[in-house]
Amino acid sequence: MGPQETGALEPTVMVAGLHVGFEGREVLHGLNAEFYRGHVAVILGRSGSGKTTFLRALNRLNECFPGSATRGSVKLKLQSEWWEIYGNAAPLTELRRRVGMLFQTPHLLPGSIADNLALPGKLVLGWPRREIAPRVETALREAHLWEEVKDRLDASAHTLSGGQQQRLCLARLLALEPEILLVDEPTASLDFRASLKVEELLLSLKDRYTIIAVSHSLSQARRLADAALIFREGAVVQHLERADLQAPETLQTLLEEIF
């Protein structure tokens, strides 16, 4: 995805020569990629091709796994400054706040719907008591969830449907004021209607964030992606723009080679 395909926008994520391995087995082999705010980039590929490992490399979550080793360059534009996240030992707490990740399965905190937003806000950003309620409302509105839960904020978060739980997790990320959103197959466990709501939400957010998503669905990629990276065995083998994803010949090739 170069400047000619993105209207000469400057990238917010620049990856060069990225290698990631675990216990001596290399999973990613010298990846190069750029990503832009205002565009949804979707990563496609077969299971085991390194998609999730790549996402985790962008906020150093691979380091949570034993025997991880990473080399190469990952530069992120955060707070209008470039962070070389492996070279300069960026503070992990701050990095992972600014580069938030939404997982396949909703990871809820114990407690109520409101608690899932208020507790991280107080602990991470130091929200004063008087600001908690309006900030919770703002985050829920941004996640298109406010109208569905405003009358039961004290109910357990586990009473929500799967799709609502996933949007609550996204609201929690947004409440922590990230700049980059990493999205790992967020609709894999949802039905079609709930999936569409999550997709609509991501599209509504793309002008304000850099969004990089892994998807298991080619049809979803065609609905979401401004650009796509095709992964195979830990390498990027193809870059596609939105027009490419809509072309019948590209669709047939992807179905045959990847899915």
C-alpha cells in the first residue's frame, strides 16, 4: 500500500524487515508494510499464516508468550511523534493503551457494564469521579451501544449478547484514547446480524483511527477493506486495493489460493 494508492497520505505505521519467532521457530519472515489513518487495512490468509502474530507485533503482545524473539523495525506515529517500539524500549503500558487490540472473543471485566469502562478509565487515565458518567456515555455512544444499554448500566456485562459484548470491549478501548486499533477476527463468534453491526462500527471509526484488522472472511474484507495484505507462511505475498477486492477475477483467485 504505497502513496500512489492512498492519495499520498503519510503512513502512521511503518514495518520493515520484521521477523518474529517462538522457541527458535520463525513465524514471520522479513515483513514490510505501511498503514494509514482513514483506511481500514485487512489482513487475509490461511490459518497459521502469521496474521495474529503480526498484529501482536504492533503493540509487543508477542512478548507475553514464552520464547518470543522479534527483530526488525516497527515505527508508529503516536502523539504526532514517531516511536520505534523495539529500538527505543517504549513504555509497554503506554504503548498498549495507544495501540489497542480487540480480540476474537470478548474479554470482559468482572462487574457491570459501566464498570467495564469506569475501572480502566480511573486506573489508567485517572478519571475524576465527576467525569466518569459522561465519559462512560461518550464511549458507549462511540461504540453504537448507548441506546441499547443506557437503562441497565448497573447490570452485569455478561448479560449482554455476544455482539454487544464485543462492542463493549471496543468502547473500553476507545475510552482509553488510542490512536491505532488492532482488530483480530472480531466477528468470528458472532451471527451475521451482529457481525454487520461490528463492521458498521469499524467503518464509522476509520476517519479517526488507523485500523488494522485480521479477517477470516473474504466477503467481510470486501465490505471493510480499503486495502488488504495477503499472508502466506509468514510473508506478505500480495497487496490489494479496494478495487482489486471487488474484481471478479481477484475474488476467484483468492478463493482458490487462500481459502
